[in-house]
Amino acid sequence: MTNYIVKRWPHFDNFVALFSVKLAKPAQRHFIALLIAIIIYDGRKNIAGLNRALFSPRHSSSLTRFIGEAEWNEQEFEQIRLAELNRRVRRYLQQHRARATKVPAFLCIDDTNNPKSGTRTPWAAYQYSHLAGGVIRCYCLVTALMVLGPYTIPLSFQLYRKQAECQKANRLAGLEGSKVRYVAKTELAARLVREWQVPEGSQPFVLADSWYVCDELLQACQERNFTLIGAVAANRLVRTAARPKLSALKEYAPTLPKEAYQSVTLGKHRFCVAGLAAQLKGGQSVKLLISRSLRPGSQPKAGIKRYNYQYFVSSDPKLDVATICEFYSIRWEIETFHANLKELLGLDHNQGWRERNVRRMWTLVLVAYSYLMLEQVEHYATYATSPRAVRVSLGQVVSYHKREAHCGLGEWVYQQAMAGLPLELILAEIAA
């Protein structure tokens, strides 16, 4: 029955064929069925749920064995996925190369928590979640997303292992020394920067929030001649020409005069931003941006003005304020990416007990996301609900695929009825 769905998704077959050549025929069927289910199922996307999403479901043990026992290499699938995405990006860059223009390429770095139930899930630990507003048992993934033109390409998932968990694993294994080496989040981020293969003909920028803007990441960007643009915390120490002594930003910002700020417009929003040359505590020269906005509850008409401040730096002091603001706003793409993976594709629904199984499910989710992203970018006219639309959301693409999948089911039922199959057998096939 999945054939009727695939026929209604014209570009799905060609994309899946890139991976299917590495699989035996039964594994190909399971692979396609899982990708379809990840896209169309609205419920909890564990193996049982994904199996229920299929109109003609298999025995759940078949999909479980495909994830846990089938001979396919998730690292090889990742290479195939990235090779295809890079091919599409090169084709996009060739158009701009003909115009002698360099396209900025952004590497957005952030982390996300994936809640996990039970106590047997490997490397899950109790960590603070901003979304939950407290400590939850979860995986923490440090992720890298390349944004180039309309393309948002996930490059890597790095599993963060807490230091206590690494020490516990070594004790249980009876090892001397530290075979499972603890790697801090900032070191994982620096590793992602060093491994990034920048597309030819693009200008590289690294975007990060205040958690990752540190000496280690600055050094990694400097080694590769990348520009780092990121937020910094209010207690970060800086010095400027007007204030050569190291000062915390929260103490320095209120001393800036009104004339130091300029108006910057991003979309429909306007911000007051001051830009000045500064040095971080480690001696790194940066362009410092201080944004201020009226604090809720202020009464400007009564002369009472209280401000909230936000702080950003660029490792390239030559960039102007408006460009830095515009480029940093692109970092929001990784927040949207994480939300889409969780809400649309069920990244945090996998409850596997083996690390390999968990990683394989991550691979399948990334394959499904990559297909949908290419559809969103290259075939947006198919999914646009307005004739004036120049870009559609990933949710619109998923909704279209769900509608077409149900149309495929209707077509299959119609064909079976025309062939004279009794209703009881048709219903039994659907609810098998």
C-alpha cells in the first residue's frame, strides 16, 4: 500500500533511492515505511506508533529488527545525506558565482534536550531544561546547522555526556584511567567548527548564544579564519578605549550616552543598538554591540525610564552594526530546526535502550527532515497556499504529504473495490 503513497510524492522516490541501494529488499521496504510514518503520523513516534501510522502495518518486530539488527550503517547514511545536500548547495552557489557574488554561509551551534523515560536508556542523565522549567532525564545534543541561502542543513549531532556519567561508566567497566573521556559542550562546539567543510564560493560565519562564546570557540574560529558572532552574558568582562579597566557589561552599559545608540530595523522590529570596539578579558579584539529596550513597567511620559540590555560580539571588528544584527538574527533558524524535529518528526519520542538504536532513529529523522527541507526550498510552489508566497513552512510541507497519503489510501481502497475484493477483506487489510 505504501506504493500508492509514494506515487503521490513525486520527488520522494528519487531521494529514497540514494539510500535504498545500500539495503536488501526487505530492509528497503522497512526503511521506506519508517520514513513515511515519521512524516505522516501525528501521535507518539516510537516504533509501535510508527507501525500504527502505516495503512497496511507490519508486525512491530519487523521494524524493531530493522532498527536494532539489520545490516545497515548509519554513518554511511549520514555521508549519503550530506553528499546529496552539498550537491544541491553547490548548484545553488553556481548561480551566484556567475554573478561574482559571495554568499554568506552560517554555522549555527546550539544544544537541545530530548526527554527520556526509564532508567536503562544509555547516556541519558538529569539535566536542566528551559522548556520544562526544571531538571529532567534527557539526552543533551550539541547540534550544528548550516544556513546558506534558503537551505538549512543539519550537519551533526554530538551527544553530550555528563562528567559524572563518564566516571560512572568507567567504574562499572572496572577501568583504570578514563577510557570514556569527558568532553565539555564548548569543546564539542569547537570540534564542530573545526570539522565544518565550508562550501566553495561562500563566506563563513559561526553563530552561537552566550553559552558557547568562549575563548575555546574564538580560537577555533580564528584558526580557520571564520567570523564568530554571538551573544555574551551580562557579567562578561571587557575593556574599551573610553574605559581601559576591565568592567562587567552590566556595569558598563548604563554609562553609555544616548548618542552612542543607533536605530537598527530587522523586519518589522526596530532596535536601539550601540556598537564600539572592545577587548574581551582574554585579549581578543571584538566589535561589541549593546542593545537596549524599555523595561516593562517603565513610564517614559513620567520621566521614568528603565532599560533591559542585551550584549553581542563579533570577532571581526570591521563589520558594521546593522550587518552584525542581521547575521545574528539568522541564529534563530536552529531554534526553529529543533522545534520542527520535535513537534513534526518526533526526535524526542524514541525510547531505545541501546545507544546504536537511538542513533539509528536520529539518522532516520534527519533523512526525513532533509527530504522535507529540500521540498520546502526547491518545490515551494507545490505547497504554497498563497500565490504571493515565496517561502513555505516545513509544517505546510508535512500537511501536504499527510493529505496526499490519505488520498493514496483512498485510491488503494477504490482499486481493491473495483477488482471485486469484499469490504471485509479491505478493512482487514487496513487494520491488519
